[in-house]
Amino acid sequence: MHTPLSEEIAQTTARLVVEEGLECGPAKRRALRQMGLPARTPLPDNDLVEEAVREYIQLFCADTQPRELRALRQLALVWMDRMAAFRPHLAGAVWHGTATRLSDIYLQLFCDDPKSAEIALIDHHVDYEPRTVTGFHGESVEALSLGSKSPELNEMIGVHLLIYDLDDLRGALKPDSKGRTPRGDITAVRRLLQETTTP
């Protein structure tokens, strides 16, 4: 049930997501603080926030966002090609089409051996930082985070490689509540880029 308050929180969250590149969870919590609301105020669901993000982009970033999104998807594809052995899937704002130049790229790797992706980065002399993030089932997942230059945007973009077990791939492509695929493989990302070729 969407109340006027949850919609207002979603709109404030959307502004933080677009203007500051925050992820949904931290942006919702910051929105509560900015609005002077108690920390236990019920938060809007991600679908409502995503809708607000799309509206915000339409209103304030319609002239710049499509080019920025395309550049991020091209950079994601570079890393998907590099990590092709680990069945990479693009997720998050870059996959869903709500990303701007401030958004990070989230690639989910499905590995037989969780250390193999890390070894591949070491072999290619890539500097990365290991961290733990929340996975798509709410569990803790190891992530390898690095910075990569986007030639189109001429700036460094955060790329996060989330390490999943090969078995997790089975449930990973189930459509979400709106019937959309929550992540896409190399072929799907190439298709997105072809569909949005700028004239």
C-alpha cells in the first residue's frame, strides 16, 4: 500500500540515487534523516523507488542520462568479456536502465571455485579490494571492487564483481514481481546496446 508519505520518501530517495549515486538501501535511510523522520518509519519498496528514479531522470536528466547509461553498459561489457569464464551477469541500475554517470556497475559471477575469479584478477595485475556485500537472497556475498576508466565518460567508475556459487545461477534468472529478468548475461547486454544505438 503506497501512502503519500512512502511516495515522498521514494522521491527523496530517487534524488539521492540519481544526484549522489547512492544505492537504494543507503539512499532510503539518508532520505529519512533528511526528512527528519524516525529511523523506524516504514520504507517504500524498491519498485516504488525505481519508479521515482525513472520519473526523476525523465524530468531532470533526459538529455544526459541515455548517453551515460550507454557508456556504463559498454564498460560493463568490457568487464563481462574479460570475466567471461565466470558466467558474468549484469544487475542493478545499469541493467535496469536507471543508471547515471554516478552509478557503479554490479556484475554477478557464477564460479565453480570462489577463488578462481580473484586469481584471474591477480593474473591480469588488476588492483581490487575484497569486501562483503548483501547478495540477491539477502545473504553475505564476497565482492571484488575495482575502479575502471570509462573512455566515453572520461572518468573512473566503480565495478563490483560479486562472487556466487555456480548453483546460484539456477534461480538467478527468475522474473521479478513485474515479470522482468533481474539480470542479464553478455548476449542480453549486447542486445540492449544494439537496441539503443544512438543515431
